[in-house]
Amino acid sequence: MRSDVVQVLYTAVVLGSTYALMASGLTLIWGGLRFLNLAYGAVFSVGAFAAYWAVASWGLPPLAALPVGFFASAALGAIIHLGIFRPLLKRPDGETSTLVAGLGIALFVQAALVIRFSPRERSLPPLVHGSFDIPGGVVASASAALIVVSAAITLTILSIFLTRSQYGVGIRALANNRNGAELLGIDTGRLVLLVMVLGSGLAGLAGVLLSSFYFVSIAAGFTALVKGLIVTITGGLGNLRGTLIAAYLVGFVESSVSLWLGVRWSLPVLFAGVLILLVVRPRGIAGRISFEGGR
Amino acid sequence: MSLLEVTDLSCGYGDTRVVFDVSFSVGSGDCLGIIGPNGHGKTTMLRAISGLIPAWGGSVRFEGLEIAGRSPHSISRMGLAHVPQGDMIFPDLTVEDNLFAALHGAGRWSERRRGLSEVYAVFPRLQERRKQLSMTLSGGEKRMLALGRGLVLDAKLLMIDEPSLGLAPRVIQEVYERICHMREHGVAMIIVDESPARLDGVADRLCLIDTGRVIEAGPTAVMLQHEKVLETYLGFSAAESEMDQ
């Protein structure tokens, strides 16, 4: 195989896994709650910075930073939900309010991180070391392989949780019809909190993994939100399989356009592709007709 | 002591009162039919009893405990289940997952399997379709699924809102056969139906509701001949029809 093709595929897989990780929490929150959490990027950054802080000041080994990032973001998600989103959602205009509130939280957290850590980019020590050759003359780094493997593990566990566990069935039921779920004795308030905590924790986990590969930066949270949104929306909102397909498709478009047309074309082509896809298939790649069966 | 005791219940939407000081009761194992023209508060009343909308006044006591103001899931867990109008099934879930969603209380897998086999014994069609997404079911099958979910909750009292709504006559008949089958499990029921004739042989007592108020209540056989019922459904009173003759 030609080495540039291998290079494109390799980059596509790494980028796709990156985007799948970025989108996993977002798609869980959208799928379970049907509301757009614009604070997601900030939660992602907090996970990364918590891990950085734990490694830099406590001297924790980098792999131990993974749970730190997960729990820091999960806790922040719980606070945001209980303190801000839940009271807002009880009001008649709740959904619009959460949109604006999410944006406000994102700006607030971003500013707080700048004050605490300065806007300078930091780096987490790599979680794993080394590299290996793959056929076609491309050298793959162990860090990149870790991203790919963790994306596969995270999304597999998430998928099994959603389809096999009692909580997962409850979350999918809640996404379909909240009143219907309540009438079956499902405590939907508690499940919503669980979704927020898990989704935020996943954002934090992705934050740590990706910061060890790229950088720990304030802007990374924004990238995570935007790329997460693109992947979630093109995949079919709240659909895990669609999200996965979309993540790798976006990764492939970016890497192939970068190589053959130049890096500056990758985003214009990507966004044009998303626009065309949404016009042709408004529900995304795997979107099927899903509706609220009665209210 | 009655299983469910509703006293002077009133409720509505926004500023509009729909149900006015309604009182009735249901004993264990009983089946109460609630009849009356469409749009006169029957569904609203059930929604207030199961906690989907707040009660504005009056009291709802289930097994002696006041339940007005509790959340729907806690009322459901107490054993008062509601099969709502429009079924509220989960279209993206398979038939079996719809039933599993109702089985969250059952801790062990053996308990869950027993729950499922109980439902499949009453609704064999659901077993045939158990791996299908429930959005692909026919209207009658969706209704069966909604009833099956009610059955699997193992409730003491099951409120079924308009089991015949939107179904063909033959399917309605089958749905009512299944409901009678469910009654053999000893569960008490409240069935709302626009038509009193369909409740003949199913309900022990009937309660006529018009413009959000209880007009008349009594044993089914008596109510089917009652002039208030005839007046509501046939548009004239028994007294008038005798005068015409």
C-alpha cells in the first residue's frame, strides 16, 4: 500500500478515536436528557487541569491522573446539574435557559482556569512511552495507540451499559418518554443526575487522555465542544453507533484533506460536508425517526 | 378500608379547572369503570391521581396514605399503576426492553424472567415480537405492550385510560379479553372508557363523569339502564322517551 494512504488512514483512526472520546459524554447527555450542554467543553478542561495539577503538585504517576480527571469532572457535572440546570429545567422556559446558562458556565470556568493556571499551554507527561512501526513505513506512537484503545474500551463499556444494564434501559426509556418512565416507577430525577455525572466524567477522562497526547490548554475545551457537537450531530443525536461512525468519518475527511489539499482546507471541507449531510439527512448518519410518544 | 379513596379532588391545566370536587373509591380486587363523554376530565383526573399533574384540592388516599403531591414514580412503586392514554411506550426500545424498564424493582434475574413469562402468558403476541423495536408494532400490539407493562409492575391497583382508543372493533374486543385475563391475577382496576357498553361484564361498578363532576355512580347493571347514562349517551332522558310513546 502507498505510504501516504497508510498515513492518512493512521491519522484518521487516531483523530477519529479522539473525536469519539470527545463526543462520548456529549452524546450520552444529549441522548438521555435531550438537552444541549454547552458547559461540556469547560468540564472537559477541568478534568485535564485537575489531572495536570495532581501530577504536577502531588507527583502522581500519569496513569493515576485518569481517575482524578474523571472524578473532578464528574463532581463538577453534579454541581452544575444540581445547582443550575435542575432548578432551571423546572421552569417553563427551562430549555432555552439551560442553553444560555451552559454558555455562561463555560465562560466562567474558562476564566477561572486562566486565573488559576495562566493561559500558557501545559503538558501532561505521556501516559505511555515508545513507538512501533506499522506496515507502509509509518511510525505509530504508543500514546496514539492508547487513544485508539481507550476510545474502543470506553465506547464498548458505554454501549453495554446502555443496552444491558437496568440503569441503561432506564436512561433510554427516559430519553423516549419521561412521563412514561415515571409511571413505571423509574426515578427519572435520579437517572438524569446519573447521566450528567457519567457524561461529565467521560468528558474529564477524554480531557486527560487527549491532554497527554496534545496539550493541556484552555482552548482544548472549546475544540472538544465544537468537534464533539459536529460528531454528535452528524452521527444522529444521541445515537452511539452513529456517533462512532461520524467520529471516524470526520477524522478521515480531516486527515485526507490535510494531506492532499493542505491543512488549511481541512476545516472548510469538513464544515461543507456537515452542511450538505444535514440538508440531505437532517437526522444524521444513523438518525432514525424517533419521537416523543405522547406527553 | 378502600384501596383507593378519592375525596373532593379537583385539578386542571393552567388556569382552567377541568375536574371539580370528584369523589369515589375502589376496594381491593374491584373493577371500577369510569364513563362519560370525551373531553370531560376523565384523563385529567387519572393524571392527577398518578401524580403526573398536581392536584389542586381534595385528597387521594391509597391504602390509607395520602398520595396527592407525591412524584409519579413513588406512587407507581406503592402499587398504584397507570396505563396512560397514548400508551407512552418507548419507541426506540425493543418490546422486551420496554418490559424490562418496568422491572427495575426486581433485583434478581430469576424474578425478572418470571415477570416476563407472566406477561407473555397473557400476551403471547408480545413474546413473538419481543426482539422487535416497539415503534414497529401495530396500534393493537402497542396497547398490549402498554397493558403488559402495567401487569409486570405487579400493582395492587391498575388505572387503564381508554384501552379501546383508536383501535378497530375486533382489536378492542381482544384487548378487553386480555384485560379480563389480567383481572384473574387479582389486581383491582379503574378503566376509563367513553362507552359504557364495552365495560359491561368487565367493571363491577360504573361512575358517570360529565363536565368534570361525578353525575352518578352505581353497580354496572343498574347504571347501564340509568336515565342519566341514557341521557348522556342517547341525548334524551328515559322519562322523555316514555312520554313520547
